[in-house]
Amino acid sequence: MARVALVLIVVLCPVNGLRERDRGLNRWSQLATDPSPADVPQTFAWDGKLLAAVRARVLKGDADLKPAVAALVRSADSIMKLDTSKWTVMAKNYTPPSGDKHDYMSVAIYYWPCNSPHFPPPYPAGCNTSTGLPWVSHDGVVDTAAVEKFDSEPLGHMAAAVMTLALSAYLLNNETFAQRSQMLAHQWFWQESTMMNPNLNYAAFRPGINAGDASGIIGTVRLVHLIDALQILKLSKSFSEQTELQSWFSQYSEWLTDSHLGKGESRAKNNHGTWYDAQLQNYALYAGKPSVAKTVAMQARLGNGIHDTLVEYR
């Protein structure tokens, strides 16, 4: 479902700052022009005017877009049939050190028990062959069985579903899709019994080593596009939780800037640091904190070896 929604966005509505530079070949300008301001979502990463232009073409029955829209709707219809009650942080069978299951947990994806049968002896020095502690890194090899036990997969399912349903609702004026999209966001971010606390204190933990790691912050990068899905939902008649969702992302952006793990990730000089910036800027914009977003933009990490691609987040 995530792939279908992303394909539609990439093909029809390129991310701001990544359109073709040769305006003579820029086919995006040939889309329906000057959509009504009321139809333009105030998105941050996606281009709202282009989304509105695509929507106008879809509602007019543009034959060129029918295959992509049909695939998107099939995906949305399949989500509507799913039992999504387990897409919460409360569904895991583990309790973090805080004692509060509302705290998000994820395991470092490349870490394995030191006595894992996937990697034959000799075992690393200091390995407790009875407990498998401490876990050790096998870079590039994901311990899928361990990952599935925690919260990263439900987060991914929820974010992809909210995005797919929001796009389908917007393009087709379908309030049923919009209502389900909002319900999933409410369940994850705001419903008292199931909501995620706005922190990643226990993300990417490494058994026998630590309870959480700064590298786990990249795990919420999926929320960057979810923010735009929420902005799209604002145009829906049934959307009613803007203030509550803004409050959650305000608290999360504060955790990113003030926590020990957040500060550590902000100093990363690779894709982790870049995606930290992208997340913080988008969450701050959504939460109504433009000064925070501007500070992130002004401190962009062009000196960290990432020069070839610059994505603008307005």
C-alpha cells in the first residue's frame, strides 16, 4: 500500500526542490493551472498546487491517470478491510524500562544475539552463550524476527495507510477514506488507551548494551510524509483533530531538540543527520513553530559531505 501511494506522488507530484531543472522540459507546468486556493493542501514536502492540479484532472476523468488512481483505490479498499486494531504501541508483548507500554520500542535492526545460529562460532569475546548477551552488530543483515516483535512495523503500517487513505480521499472526494485515515492517526497519536508517547527513548535498543540509541530516530522518518497526509485531511469535512495532532508533534519536536538521544542524532554526519533535520523541520512547521524550522534550515549540513542533492522543505 505504501508503494502505490508513493508511486502516485513521485510520478505526479515531485517533492519540492526536485523537479526538472530544465523548465523547457518541465511537464508539470502543463497540468491544470491555477487551482482554487480552497483545493490546495498546505503541504510541506509535497507540492500542494500540483496535488490540486492532479485532483482536478482525476475528477474530470483524465484517461492517462486512471491506471494509477485505480491502483491507489484498490490499495485504499484493501486497507478498509483490514483489522488495524494492532497498529498501536500497546500491541507489543514487551514493556520498556519505563514501565509504560505507551513508550515506543524498536530493536537495532542490524544487531543479533552474540550466539545466534545464523553466525557460526567462534563467538565474540565476552559473549554469554546462555543468554546471547550482549547482542552484536552484523552490518547490513536485518534480524527480521526481532524487528517484528516491537513497534517499528505497526508504525510503518499506520503511516502508509494514513497516507494512502488521505490521498484517495482527496483525489476522489471520498469522506469514508478520510474518516478511516483520521481514525488510524487518532489511534496512534491521541487515543488515550493506545497513543504513543512523543519520545524515542527506547528506539534501536541493543540488548546487553543500552536501552535506546540515537540511531533509532531515523525510524520515524515515515512521519515526514504522514504530516503532508494530515495536511491533506484538513480539507476533509470530517477532519477534527488538528489541534491535538499539532500538540503531539510539538512535544515530539521538543524531545528531538532537548533529549540526549535527539542531540546525539542531530550531530550525525550521514543520512541520519540529514533525516533528523528533515523530520525536525517538518514537525516544527506542522506544530506551528516556524522559527524552529527556520533554524534547522539555516544550519543545513552542506559541509558534511552531502552536496549533490538538496531537498527544500518550505
